Amino acid sequence: MEHSYLTEARPAFDDAVTSAIDAAADPWGGGAKRMDVGIVDEQGEVYRRVRAWGIAEYTRLINQLKNRGFTNDGEGRGYDDVLRFDGAAP
């Protein structure tokens, strides 16, 4: 799994994104299909891109983010999925 920051700003919830990436990453590198997830900041702009490799790594990432209070904003903006933090972890 790979990630990159697209802006200099780091929202208060950024540590939750990092822990979700760490928990979801496949130590063997995932699969062959690249799937990009955008994480939006408080203003609704994508500030961080996370690239999962394969459907299993992607699914783990989405589940880890949802467990940390993120909700799906849908796909688009050049990403397979976009998530935002709303703080309502299940």
C-alpha cells in the first residue's frame, strides 16, 4: 500500500488514516489491480491519496477507515473511492 499527501495541511484525524493504512496493508504487496482512495479534509478537498493493490487490500482499507469514523463520499475526482471523516465509528 502506498500513500501521499496532496497538501501541506494535516487534519486532526490524520493519525486515524495512518493507523488504518498500517492495519490494512498487505505485507506481501497486495494484488495487481491499483485502487486509489482519496481522503478529504474538513473543507471537502482531497488532501491524501492512498493506493491499495488488489481488492483484498482495498476492502481492508475501506473497512479500517469506516471503523475509525470515516464515511463514503462516493467515487469520482479521479479516485475509486473518496472518504471523509465524520467521527461516527460503529
